[in-house]
Amino acid sequence: MFTGKGGVGKTTLAAATAARAAAHGREVLVVSTDPAHSLADCLDTELDDTPRSLRLSNDTGSGPLRLHAAEIRTRGLLDRTWSELREHLHTVLAGAGVSEVDAAELTRLPAVEDLLALTEVRRMATDGPWDTVVVDCGPTADTLRLLSMPEVLSGYLERLFPTHRRVVRGMLAGMAGSDLTERWDAAAEALGGLAERLNSLAELLVSADTSVRLVATPESLVAAETRRILTSLALQQIHVDGVLANRLVPDPGSARGTAAAWLRTRAGQQREVLRELAQLGLPLHTVEQRAAEPRGGDSLLRLGDEIYGETDPTVGAEPTPVIELDGNGNGSEARYTLRIAMPLSRQADFDLARIGDELAVTVDGHRRLITLPSVLRRCVAVEADAGDDGVIVTFRPDPARWMR
């Protein structure tokens, strides 16, 4: 999944990566979930929800490469998938005595269009013939919200419509008769299907087969946002496998004049930012600024060749555990440490709190509830330390809980 600050060129680099992956003999699909679709313009072809085959020239002599592309139109998905379910739920709530206005509000799930786009990507990835699916996501802020949705909406649905279906069904049947029971059955069945899709999607996002690649331009503000999104994705246990630094100014060489002096100054500034990006500890690819924007499959394939050379464009940093537990000692003298691996800048707004059997971690407004391992549920947190490599929380046994 490719994301980055708006305007950094993520669509172009996602398409170039997909084309280069096709050159490695893979069946590749590149698909856009960005509401402001530009993938079709980038590939210089018309696209819709159905993957379309593109033919690219191949200099290796092994014949033309096949690449598929699609743009997910959320309006059609919304009409097909959500409208009927929302109508069922609205009827059940209204029949149970909830006011018309409240029923309408309770059945309006937040940003459901974005969620449906992501579930459609999962369907394509699991049902299609593709070896690799490259996703052109929206800008970073939208992507962070999108990738956290499966977990957030699962909790929302559970609070609104508990899984104790039989109890609720019996209560509604006694209140409103069999017609409402039938409607509840239809709504519960649809909700069960939605819950299954959400769980499957959440599992896919944190699996070893999924990664995010960040696109940035060598500017200090963009580099700062890149670090923040890396932290937020780590908090969600989503793997980031590399960074693409786009639009480096060309080397003016020994040229003289005002333009050459400007290029040298700008190149020096960009080198400083590249050093910051290199400190993230991820594979870093650089892409020079071009006079003409790459457009069309063959042009993007050449760009992919320049970026990745002979290396496999789908291979990046290996996933590492985000949450690790260690312990030593026995009984009341035991000490356990929980490490959450995520880069934290000095300016990060960080908060940590224990809520029952969960640890609430908030970084720059992004919150994650982490379920504590069973051994830590009977412990109390005694110390926490946050640094460049993440957060370490120390626990000791709580005698009151340990004896239960």
C-alpha cells in the first residue's frame, strides 16, 4: 500500500512499482482507493471497478508484460452493500421504540465508503489471480483513518448490536411481534457478514503479506510527517517496508550561473533531509525530478527500472515484532517488560494509560488499545520509558490479583 502527503507523487510511484513487478513475471494488479483518482490519468487509460488488462512492451525478449489496473468507485459499493443493511437496521430500531431521528443517526456508520473500498481491495487480493496487489491509497491522514477502521468499526458494531443475538431477538419479538423478528434476523445476518469481512480485513492488514511503502519529497515538513505516520502505523501493528524519496533535483555538475547555484543550494538541503529519512532504518529509494511527468505504462516501466534496477520491487524491510514481552524473577519479585517498537520524536504528544486488561497508547492524537498478555493482567505497571526506538513499560505482580 502506497501513501504519502498529498502531492508527493505516490500514484506515479505506485504504478511504476506495479509495472516493474510485472517485469519480474508476476501477475500484478494496481488499484486506487484514493477518492481523488488519478491512476487512470497516470496510466493514460480509462479505468473503473473492474480490473483492466494493460499491455507493456518488454525489453527482455520474453514477450509483452501483462498488468491489470482498477479504480474503486465507492458510490456503487455503497449502493450495493450498505443501503439494504441500513434499511433493515433502521426498521428494527424504529420498531423497538427508537425515534426516527436517532435511528437514522445510529445506522450512519462513520466513513463507510472508505471502509467498503478497503474491503473491495481485500476481495480482489484474495479472490483474484494476482501474485501482487499494489494499492494507491489516499494522503497519509486519510490512510491512517482508513487503516484503523476495521478495528474501530468492529467495536462500534459490537456496542450498537451485541453478539448475543438470541437474547435481543427474544426481547424484540415480545415487544413487536414476528414481523420485527424476521427483520432482525435479516439485519443480524447482514451484520454477521459485515463483522466477518471486518475481521478478515483486520487480519490481512497486520499479516506478513501486507506492507505500507511511504512516499515523500525531500523537504523537512514532509520528512516530519513521514516519521509521524511511521509511528502511527507501528502503533496499529502495520508493517512499513520502505521509503521512496521523490523529486530530487538533478546534479548541476560544473555548470555556472544563477540556475546552477540554485540547484546546488536545493540539492544540499535535500541531502540533509535524506539523511533524516535514512535514520528511520528502512530501505530508502531515491527518484530524480523529471522535466516531463511519466505517463503511460511503458514510461512507468522505465521509471520502475531506474528506481529498483535489478532488485525485486516488492521486497522491502522484513517485518519485526511490534510488541514484545520479557520477564525475569519469580513470585512477587518478578519483573516483566512490555516493549512497543515505534519511533517517537521528541516533539511527539505521548500518553499511556491502563484501562482494565488493556493498555491505551496515544501518540499525536492516534489511540490504540493493546490487550495485555495474560501474565500482565495480574500485574501493575510501575515504570514507563519512551525513546527513539519505542516504549518500554515495566510491570510487577499485584498480590491482590496474583492470588485470585
